[in-house]
Amino acid sequence: MIDPKIFSALKKFYNIVQGKNILWILSGSTSLAIQGVDVSIGDIDILTNQQGSKVFDELLDEYRIKAPEYLPSEKYQSYLGVYEIDDVKVEVQGEFQYKMKDGSWSIPSQKRKIFHRDFEGMNLPMLSLEQELQEYENNNRLDKVEKIKEALKNKI
């Protein structure tokens, strides 16, 4: 079950970007919850490329908290823009990469295989649970790994 506040913000975001020729992928806990993983949702995470982060900034200008800028850290790097739609934080990450267990950088997430899932009248681009599991394992995010495995078991 998705919190009505999160759903409303997601629907508003979807209506803004629908029909635009822009690469985007719903990711993070919102994507996991829609795919049946028992997680709490704190925000909406969107993956895109560098150009997409600029386009999103124009489309979401009235919701802008922080314009996109390249933010490298020891664990992550991306062009991060932060927005707030109806009190829900929306993070748009262009060229998002994370440091894998072996110390190398992942390929940018938007280059992964995506699929579309119909959810409450929206056709949402997402990574599969199998792909999400691989990414959370490589990123050492064990808090979500077990929950994703459980959802995959129940899916079979």
C-alpha cells in the first residue's frame, strides 16, 4: 500500500512528464513498493541521464528546492536535483553511479534494462526486482536486500 500523499505526488509528477521525450526511471523505495516489496517510502527517486536532469529542472521549476549539480562522494555520484511536490521530496539523479564492493563504479543506472509497469493508470518505467536486487547487493544496502528477496520468493 502506497501512502496517498506519495501517490498524489507521483501522479502529479507523472502528469507533468507524460508525453515528453525524456528518459526517466522510477527507482528506490517507491519502485520497490509498487513491485510488492514491503518497504516504507520517504521520497520519490527518479533516474535519468545528464541531459534529462536539465530537462527535469525546467519541467519542475516551480517545485525546485535545489537545481541539479554534479555531486561526487565516496559512495555515489550523480547530477542531483531536488524538488518538492505537495510536501513529498523528489530526487532526480542524472548519470547515477555507486561504488561497488570491488571499488569500481557501477554503470550509470539509466543504462540498465528497464520495463514498464501499469500502476493506477500510469505506465511507469522501472528496473526489475531482479535488477534492483543486484544493485542493492552491489551497493551493500543489506537493509533492502532481504525484503527484495522475500518479494521475489512470493512472486514465484
